[in-house]
Amino acid sequence: MTPLLKIEHLTHFFGGLRAVYDFNFEIPEGSIYGLIGPNGSGKTTIFNLITGIYDPTEGAINFQGENIKGMKSFRIVHKGIARTFQNLRIFGNLSAIDNIRIARHYTTTSSLFASILRLPSFKSEERAVKREALELLDLMHLSNRAMETAKNLPYGELRRLEIARALATKPKLILLDEPAAGMNPKEVDDLMRLISRIRDEFKVTVFLIEHHMQVIMGICEWIKVIDFGETIAEGLPDKVKNDPRVLEAYLGKRGT
């Protein structure tokens, strides 16, 4: 079966600095796959290459059989790839619901003409956008925050809001960049259940970067480990967590 995302020989340099080298990965549809490694190992750079923020120096990025290398970020969203960011990208002065509604408009079909004249087709679509935004807020346990200005939300709730905003674009693949960062243990447990629920209910494939080993080992079906931009291990969670190279590079100790 053709993988949903297939990355081949992905390499990227920043000037003379090699950030990613010969990265290869295949992600099947409907899976939850993880990417881990020490700080500065190139994880977020890989997400930025997939989503068009950077143009790879070498290699191919195939999504649903189409090479999206070098494609603009907004076109990649339209293709069906959404993401969250390690550093939150929220419209702080807008309400929680408006943050989601803006993202949902990526997939609306009303013409400019219909919008200006507020034709019935436009009004119907606007009602659907609002309804779906409220449903996403409910999924994230943020219903009571719908009209709250986003910058006033606690950090853990902002993380969930950003996931909701990504889901509003109706992706086939969602990239989550350290979604558990800054969360307390209960929030981390809730997040793990939420990610599994998102995969099952939205039929979306998940590609995850995370430093919380509890999250990675608890929900990922396959894990790839990189260090200094190169792959050092990959496989099932039990295999990866006992790999001597992972223990040394990622956990800071040598295996026996």
C-alpha cells in the first residue's frame, strides 16, 4: 500500500551547517508515528521542510503520491497537511472561536462575490464554520472559553486550541510539534487520550515530535530517532527505548 507520506533522502543545509542528512521515512495512513532526538537534532527542521517553510537542499517529500517539495505552505495546507508549532502561533487578541474560524476558512468554497453580497450560500457556509468550530472547542474541553480572548487562556489550553485550529483545516495528516510542552502530568495524560481520539474520530494520520517519553512510548506505533540530523534508530517503542544509541544520545547515558 502506498504510504500517505514518503520522505526520501531528505537533506538540508543552513549555509555550511548540515541540519538534516539523508532522512528517509514512510508513514502509513491512519497511524501515529513519532520523531525524537536531543535538542538541536533537526526534528523541527524536518517539520518545516514538510510544510514548505524551508525548501529542502536535496530529497523528495511525497504526500499521497505527489512530490510536494518546494510547494508553498498554503498549498500544502490545501493538500491536507496541518501542523502545530513548538512556539505557539495563536492570534492572541482574537477569541478562541475566531482562531478556529479563521483556520476553517482555508477550506470554504464561497466566492468573493457571494461573501460581499452575503448570499444564502455564504450564510449557510458561515453557519457550518461556526458549528464546526464549536464542536472542536467541545472536543478540546474549551467550550466555556469560546468567547475568551486567546491570550488570556492558560498555556495548556492554548496548546489544545492550536490543535483544534489545525484540525479545522480538515487535514489528512497532522504534525504535532511538542504538544505536551509545558503541561502538567494530568494534562499530559489527557493529551495522550486526545491524540488517539483525534486519530480515530477524524481519520487523520499523526506525526509527532515530543520530549515527553511517556507520550512517545504510550501512543506511537513506530518511532524514529535522529541525532545531529542523522537517523540513529527506528522501530517499535520497546525496541527504541532499549537501543544503546538512543540511551546515549537522547537520554544521556550509555547502554550496557
